[in-house]
Amino acid sequence: MANNEGQEKTEQPTSKKLEDQRQEGKVAKSQEISSFAVFGSGLIILFLSRNFVGNQLSDLSKYVFNSLDTLQLTSSLLQLYFAKMMLYFFITISPILLGIVLVSFAANVSQVGFRITVKALKPKFEKLNPLNGIKKIFFSTQSLVEVLKTLFKVMLIGGFTYFILETLVVDSISLVNLTVFEILNNLIESALQLVWKVALVYAVLAAADFVWTRYKYKKDNMMTKQEVKEEHKQVEGDPMVKGKIKGMQLEMARRRMMQDIPTADVVITNPTHFAIAIKYEPQKHHAPKVVAKGVDELAQRIKKIAAENNVPMHEDRELARALYKMCDVGDFIPEKLFHAVAKILAYIFNLRNSKKRKIV
């Protein structure tokens, strides 16, 4: 890896780097969003299930207090009451806790998606070093930012809560003229009003933290130009190595092409710049096929091999240029040029057949 010291990180993080970070469990996740999801969902679920919770507590109270004056408290009776209380508590609280857990899970998944990474689950023994923990808590920029965020959150929510409570305390003077039931309803409404307003402030804080977390994550993963180049080499391969491999592949293809020239039926030339070797096998293919082509020096090599193997050559400037432009090695002659090539092949085949008859 090249030395990147002194280089400015000006490049956006690549998808590979973000994926590597994700594999290590490093994602742009806002804890405030998760906290707000727990707080908000708990508040909503508790509000919707208030009648159920009230009835459960009422039934438990009736069960406990109706027979207290006649009961003789023993250890077995206390155990029975404790078991009853735990059962009531489980029945009452478990739906609320389950709802909060599901909402919290959904809040986390909605931010970063769902994926289990083995690399992130591996134990890291350096985390057990108390010195590293102390440095991370007291001497890191991240810890300082988190402390400042927490102080700001506490001050903002605390100040907002104080402002609301101050108004509620002033309004509570009028409660002296109300009945007990009316006072109780007023206190419940005031409490709900306080909680909902605090929840709205918390929602604004969570949204701001979400935007900040995304921005900081992106900034922390910015890359230098050299890092981008190195990563590109890792993913795509070294350009020099790729160039050598491509050159070797071209050379191998060229050798195979040269080996096919002796089997060609005709070589159509420019005559000096272009040479295209054509082969036609009516029993196998519907049209003639280009088995070799070249320009300048390669064209001269094609003509030389053709001459050494008695392959006929035909000069046609326009046709040679068109074939070179429109066809690659292995392509069949396009319909547009088929008639011109067929005339040449017919002439070559007739000439070949006439020579055979003379020999016979």
C-alpha cells in the first residue's frame, strides 16, 4: 500500500469501502433515532393500553386487599402472592415490552438494513485493555462530541420541561375549586401534555442527530486519490498486469488467425493496406466467414502466408475496406457484402475446378 500521509481526503467513499466498513459493523446509525423509537413507541403503547393496565392493577389490588383483614400471613401465602404479582406483572408488561423491542428493531433496520456479519461478531481482545478504554472515553474526539451532545440534549429537554411545568404549576392554583375526580383528570391531562411535548422535542433532536451521523460517517470515510487508485487495482487488477494479459491474449488470437490462413479460399486485398482472408464451407455454414484480417504490416504477413500456401488473392479496394470495417475475425459476411464476395468465390471455385479437369 502506498504511503498516503499528507494527502488530502477529497474523494467520496467507494461502495467497496462502505461495504468493508459494514462488514466490520461500522455503519451510519443514529442512537438518538433508536432512543426516540423506544421512548415514542413506549409512550404510544402505554397510552393505547392504559385501560388494560388499569384493569390489571385494579384486579390485583382487589385480590390482595379484599382479604387482608382475615388472612394469616405465612411464608407459603407470601410466596403465593408473589407468584400472583409476578404473573400479573408479566401479563401486563410483556405486550408493552414486546412492542418496544419490535419498534426498536425496526428503527435500527430502517437506518442500516438487516445483515449479520461474522466479522463484526468476532471478539476483539484489544477492547478488553482498560488503557484503550480510558483513552477512548477521556481522550477521543468522538467521546467529547458525545458528551457535548448529551449535555445539549439534557439542557434543551430540561429547559423545555421546566417551561411547561412552570405554566402547569401556575395553572394548578385553580385546582382548589375542583373535586378529587376532576383534579385527578386534570393531572393526567397535564402529564400527557408534558410527555407529548417532550416527545416532539426529542423527535427534532433525533432527526438532527440522524443527519449529523450520516454526514460524519461519510466524512470519516472520505478517501485520498491514491487510496481510490489502490482500491481500483485490488478490485479490477493492476492496469499494467491487465495490459500484459490483454497483449498475450491478442498475440494468441493472432497466432490462431495466422494458422487459419492456409485453409482460406481467398484473400481480398487493398492491395497494400488491407488483407482479409475468407473461407466458405457450404456444408457447414450459410455464408462465408472471415478467418483473418489485418492492416499494413499485418496485412503483408497475411498475404505472405497466403502466397506460401497457394491461397488465391483478389484485389478489390472498396470491398477490402468494407470487409475490414464491418467484420471481425470469426464473423460471417454481412448480407450487404454477400453478393460481391459470392462473385469472387464463384470465380475462385470455377478456376479451381477447371484446373482439376485439366489435370484429369
